[in-house]
Amino acid sequence: MNPTPWYKNFWPWFLIFFPLATIIACVLLVTLAVGNGPDMVVDDYYKKGKAINLELSKFNKAKALYLHGDLRVQNQKVSFKFTKGDYSKVHALKLSFYHRTIEKYDFAVILTKNASDEFTGLLDEPHSGAFTIFIEPMDGSWKMKEKLQLPHQDVIAITPQYK
């Protein structure tokens, strides 16, 4: 009686399959985790903290100027109109949209003043998702912020954040 070689039997392959499948799954999960790191991790927390303090002074400047306005984002048109405050020196606004979790969805729009004292601009494409928006003049002297879910058809009242 001639014994069959080990590789022609069922049981050695059955016993090898599970450890081999586990090793392959681990390698795939490690490559997936390394390749898709989070966008929200900051390397230098000290510099970020200093920048946050600078941002707070810009928000306080918007409060001091008593700036209020109405923002409308419809399809690919963005418009902003001041309702209160001293905005006489503002000729253009930068409207920055920051996605809450995914950095590649961030974008900015420049709004220019028209004859009816309204600031308007166009988006490259329609966007959707949860965004935090920042409104500031081109010189960056003050800043206002609001949270927004796109698409949004109603007028959003933008006010300085009073505490």
C-alpha cells in the first residue's frame, strides 16, 4: 500500500487555510488603515492654539462692529447681505466652507459687492454635506462663522456669537 503525499490530502489544506486567511486579512486591514488616515490630526498643537486665540480676536472684532447679515446658498449662487453693523470699508468677502470631517471637500468663494449692496458669487459645482462656514473681508480683519447643511434653500441669519 502506497501512502498518498500530504498535499493530496484534505486535512492539511483545511488546517492551513484558517491561519493563512487570517494573515491575509490582517495585511489588508493594516494597509487600509495606514492609507486612510484621519484628516483632523494636527502635528503642532502649540501653533494651532496660538492661531485659535488670533481667531477669537477676529470674532470679537465682528462683535464690536455689530455685524449681522443674511446668507443664501441656492444651487450654485451664493449671496450675502449685511443687515446691521459698520461694513462701509468692505468691498469683497471671502466665504470659506469647511467640511466637518473630510478635508478634500473644503472650498472657498470670493463674494463681490454689487449695486444693491449685496455680495454675490458663484460655486464651481453644487455641494452637499455638513459645513462650517467662515465669512471674512479680504483683509482678514474680522470673522463670522455659522454651521450649515448643504443644499439649503432658506436664508440663514449670520450673527456674531455673543456669550
